[in-house]
Amino acid sequence: MAEEKKVCPECTHKTKERSDKEYKDLINRLSRIEGQVRGIRKMVENNAYCTDILIQVSAVNAALNSFNKVLLANHIRTCVADDIRAGKEETVDELVATLQKLMK
């Protein structure tokens, strides 16, 4: 599957086609995170002890941070690098703005 950015005809949001491997990896990570969140819900429903829930929430946060690292690294290697090679310097500004939002 070729990686390229397209513009949605109904909006101005960019999209990206991902390889099958990248897609499956991201979806698998999100599925595990989703399962962890469902587990936390059950813990609350079953009146689990507060610190046990907090530890699981911390694990979800770590999993989301890991997801972000993988996605960001791939974004820099593909979208950002391709745009810089094509002379689209505004992509660097977009990356900086994204990093600032992630580091709040």
C-alpha cells in the first residue's frame, strides 16, 4: 500500500494511507488499550480498591504514551520527511505545534 496524503473532499483534513503492518500494529495497540479501559470500568463497578484502579489508569496512560511515540516516529519518518523533501517547510511548523500540544 503506497503511503500518501490525500485531502478529504468534504473537509480540509489530511489523511494518510498506512501499510498493512503499520495499520495492524496501531489497531492492535488501541484494542489492548480499549480492553484496559473496560477493565478499569469493571473495577469501578465492582468497587475495587482505589489504589488498584489508579495503578491500572497509570498503565493505560503509559500505553497511550507508547502509542503516541510510535505514531509520532512514523509521522516524522514519512509525512514530515516527504514534505521537507518536497520543499513544504510549513510542515515543520505543524510538527512543532503538534509537539507543543503533546507536551502540555
